[in-house]
Amino acid sequence: MATAPARRRSLPHLALKDIPSWTIVRTVVGLAALVALSAYLRTQAFNAAFWIDEGLSYGISSHHFFDIPSVLQQDGSPPLYYMTRHVWMRLFGTTEATMHTLSLIFALLTIPGGYWAGRSLFGERAGWCTAVLFALNSYLTTYAQETRMYSMLAFFTLIAAAGFLHAFVFRRRRYLPVFSVAMALMLYTHNWAAFFIAASLTTLVYVVWASDERRALVRDAALSYGATLVLYAAWIPTLLFQVKHTGAPWSTAPTFALLTKAPSMVLDGDRISYVLLLGAGAGLVAVIEKRRGALRTAMIAGLILFVGTLVWAWIGSQLSPAWAYRYFAVFVPPLLLIAGAGLAFARRLGLVALVIVAAFWLGFNAIEHKSIDRHVIRVASPSLKAGDVVLVTHPEQVPVVDYYMPSGMRYATEFGFQKDPGVADWVDALDRLKAATPSKDLAPVLATVPVGGHVLLMRPVIGGQAGWRAPWTKEVRIKSAQWTSAMSHDKSFNLTARWPKLRSGYAPRGLRALLYTRVQPG
């Protein structure tokens, strides 16, 4: 095994003062060009309508800054993104474009971040390969244009992954606090950060085994992970409450096939996966077979970090189902970082592979029609007046309906009237939904509607039942049908309009609306 000094000599680490000024200018210009290209690609769907989760981002962030942590007891998420979003909304407004801009900024930050990580760990060529991958990656293009925390999580994960390799493989101990703080920021951004941390501990076992500094590594690990625990300690009581009372009943346990498909999903398909596997794989194999010391250890550690995060997430979702494409931000950065290094060491083959991947990603278009909610509300709202009831039978859709609906509406779900339309209350939600009945929960809502008043019943569009088999979605489907049936059989209401008129076989995401008018006292 290599000694510690040999590991440090394996890849020189230049200080800024050692880099020629023309190189700095070239780097700045190159990165600026990549950022500009990426910004163009990642603003093509910038005005896209919000879907469920984006409505939640708006609703939760609309609360008072210091109330957000307590509000999140109902949601199950950590607070950093929403508190940041609150400040952003106060400064720049709440249009779709301005809301998406915060996500775009974090996605763009991964480009210089990727260059720094690749270059400082694996050399100049790796820095540029990694920067290109982060600039064009289809997953980041998607979530740069969504009002959610996933690009923020990706940026923090990139810093944490690089910090881990610097601190524990190359033994640059000044990166220990970088790693600790980045992990804490991840945990305060999204709960799937726990799977990255589990993977980093798994990777650490290998690094300790491969090192001659085992005692020092264990000591540094205790310090860094302990520091993260201290930074995160304030949120742990809320987390325990969330674990006990909230969850993801909308999800099912992922199959092994879904585990194997996950990497290709974040790369936009099997074709790109095969190209990257060939190009980056050749470089990784070359380093692992022919090199020794810290560089070889870093390559293997990076692979374990990526694969480990994915596998731990899959295992965790067997125990508490929460498998979703948007959560994959925790393994995208280590995947792109190690792929960038592999492409760099593959030389010409890596360059050809990078060009092919870039060409595919340049043609990628993010989904512009994530939901029909905005359209439905725009055509339905002129028929409503202040005080009318908007009855949403897909409860977590209330915040996005509230975002687009004129003020003055009263909101109700299967749980009755909603006092806070900006939050979906997930506390014991499945049990409460199962216990809801039209006679117990719908009748009191309808009793408040005067003659001439309206109820806008908004129910989910269900195109088949394949996506509605999880405990929560199955119950929503059943209750939505029951509430619609109860409304249609209530002789004191007439169905006066419905939107939209869906063509046969077309099942968009979102809500359809039925307008009922009270024609006689109940």
C-alpha cells in the first residue's frame, strides 16, 4: 500500500498563485460560456405552469419566515429550501419565472463547482469534462426549471462528494469542515441526504482499509460526522415527529428493475448511459488497473459513493417507500463527477464520448406541460365569486389551486374546510382519509353554500390505475369518486359546467373541474 507522502505526490494540488494569469482568463471565459449556454438551455420551459409540489413550495414558503419550521411538521420536509425560498419571494416576487430562477441559479452553480471538483481532484482535463457534464445534464436541466429543492440539493451534494474525496482520500484535512457543513446543508435541504451519508460511511470503510493512516482517518471521520450531527441536532426532534406521523403513502416500494434503471433515467436514456459507460468506463478501468496510490483509491471511492447512495436509497425505500425520480439529486453529482474523471483519463475515446453525450443533451427539452391546473383554473375562475367553495378531492393539490385561483375562495377537501390552503397536512393523513365520508365531511361543507352559490369540484385526472396503486393515491381515487357521486346526487345542486373537455385517451397530469350551482336550500 502507498504511504501517505506518496499519495499526496500522486496529483499536485496547485494554489491560485501558481496558475498563470492567461490560464485563469481562459478558465473564466470558458466557464462563463458554459454557464451562458446552460442558462439558455435551462430556461426554455421557464414559464411552465406549476404542478402539485411546486404549489407546496409556494404555499409553505409564503408563511412567516420563523413559522416555516413548525409548519413543516405537517409536511415532512426540512426547512432550508423553504426559508431560502421565502426570502427569494420577498425580494423578487412569485411569478413562475421568478420562482424558477432560484432553482436555475443552483443548477448553474454546479458548473464552476464541477470544474473545481474535477480539476482539484483529478486534473485540468477532468475539470472541463465534469463542467460540461454538469452544464448539459438533462436531470439538472429539468430541475433548474422547477420550483423545488432538487438543484439546491445537487449543488450541496457535489460539494460534499468532492470534500469527502479531498479530506479522506487525498488527506487534505482543510476540507473536513467543508465536508461537514455540506452534509449538514444537505440534511437541511432534503431527507434523502441520509442515503448519501450512509454511502459515504460505506465508502469510508474502503478508504480506511486502503490507507496506511487508519487511526487518523477514523479520528477525522469522528470529528467531521460529529460536527454534522451537532449542526443538525436542532432539527432532530422535528424529524422524529415527521418520521412517526408523516411519510410517503403516495409511493410504493421500488422493484430491482427500477434500481437498475435509475442511472439511465438521470442521463436521459440508455443510449447516453451506454456511451458514458464505454467512454468513462475505459478511463476508470485504466486508472484502477494501471495506477496506484490516492488516484486509484479516489476513483474506486467515487464509484462506491455513487453506487452506494443509489443502493442505500433503494433499501430505504423498501422499508419506507419514497422512490421518486426527482429525489435522485443525491446521486447525480457523484455520478457526473466520477464520469468526468473517467472521460478525462480515457483520452480520445473519452473526448468522443463527451461530444456524443453533449450532442444528445443539447437537444433535450424539459417538460413544459407538467399540469393542466393553471389552464383549468383560468377558464373556470370567471364563473366563481368570492365566498364560493373550491372542493379539491386530491388534497395535496390545494396549494397549487390556491396559487392560481383568485382570492376570496373557500377551500375544502375530504377533510372538510382547509384553514391553511398553503400546506398539505400529511400528519396521519392516510388514516384520516380512510375515515372520511361524504355524510360526515362533505355535508357540512355544502350546508354553508347559499342558493346561487357555487361549488367547484376539482378531481384528479386518472388515466388508468397504474399510477394510482399506492396506499394514498388509491384512497384518493376512491374518495374522489365518492365525493363526485355525492355531489351529482344532491338535488339541491345542478351541474352547470365542466372543464376541460379531454379528448379520448388523453390523460394529462392535474385536475379537471365540475361547477355546481345551488338551486334550492339543502
